[in-house]
Amino acid sequence: MNNNQATTMPNNDIAVIGVSCRLPGDNNAPSDFHQFLLAGGNGITEIPKERWDVSAYYDSDREKSGKMYVKNGGFLSGLSLFDAPFFGISPKEAPYIDPQQRWVLEATYEALENAGLDIEQLKGSDTGVFMGQFMHDFEQLQTASCAHDYISSHSATGSSMTLTANRVSYCFDFHGTSLTLDTACSSSLVALDLACKAILHGDSHIALAGGVNLLLRPEMTMSICKASMLSPDGLCKSFSSDANGYVRSEGVAVVVLKKTL
């Protein structure tokens, strides 16, 4: 390649200019998580009782009906904490909003702050939002047959997966593509890919990409156990000959993307 060819090639480089996260092990900032990794930290714990009672569901016998053979997972604390007025959400609506939507709102604000961007100046911009999500535990709780009396005018929007990205766009007044997608375990990676493409195609100058996961009910863990997908010792050992499955975890992470100059 000569110098003339080099100067005419398009610049397709995209930079991560901001990041935020809330991950198991009380890792509520990128710097916390960095130190956690350097120290060889492990955020896996026994399933907390506020999620479900381990003793009622655990059995080492994988064939036992209505049981799971795992006791551990990765969990976040402060599930009920949310500053609704900060995001312009009324006290009437807030209890019906999926914590996954709340976490994404908070993580988005923190990622934009980490990027040093003026949120007010981004209002009305073509900023895109791409979020991965594939758990619906909160929606299932709200629409369970025993919860019919608690369904409100905010239940449909508060628990819909569609609104996870849309709520961010609405709250911050972003006018770019707003999309929540489910491709199972690859959801956040596909969201990142689509965000990059939106920037390269000129749809957005800035794009947000991320993923969120919340474990509130035992049924999905039970079903995955029946498929023998989970590690009985609660550890992911990727690329190791000792690998025996994966462990389910909660978390949220958002990155801010922009094309380099």
C-alpha cells in the first residue's frame, strides 16, 4: 500500500469513550472492577434469600422434579434502590418499572458522565441506544395469575423488554435508533456490533451499547439445570479441561461509542 492509498481509505475506527458497570462482588464502577480482576476476585455467592429460598429448590439429584442442582450465582445488591425523580419518573410509575430498566438508566447516566459528555447538549441528537436483554423475571412476576389485582396502568410499559432501550432514549431525549435485542448469551455483543454499524453508516455520531440481566425467579435456573448447562460448583472455567458449565449472574454495563477523528 502506498501513501496515496493510505490517505484515501475510510476511517472505520470506533473508540470507547465512556463506560459504566454494576457487577457482582460490589463492583459498581470500572475502576472497582479493574482492581477486582487484578486481585483475582470472585463475585459468586450463594443465592440470596430475597431472590428465592435455596433450601426449597436445591437437590444434587439432577433428575429430581422441581429442583435445581446449583446453589450459587452472581448478584447485585440494592435491588429496590432507585432515584425516580432524578429521571423524571413519578412515584406512581416507579414501582412497576423493571429493575433492569432502572439499572440501564443509571448506568447510561454514569457512562455519559465517565465520557465527559454534556447530557444537555446531547438532547435531540442522533445518539443511538442498543441494549441486550433476555430475562423477563420482573414481567412474569407482574403478570402472574396471583398478581392480577396489582396490575396497573404502568405494568405494560414498566415490564416490557422493548422499553429497556426506549426508556433511555426518551429520558435523555435521544433521537437515534433505539433497540432492545435478545440473542441469548450474545445479546450485549450483538448490541455492541449494531451500535458500531450505526456509527459507521452515519445513523448516529454517538451510540450507547450495553447489556443487563436480573435473576428474580427460580424457574429459568431450574430449566437450564434440566439441560445440564450450569456448573454444579458455580464456577465458569472457560477453555479449561475442567469446565463443567457456567454460572448465572446479574449485572449491567454500558459503553459510549464514537468514531475516532
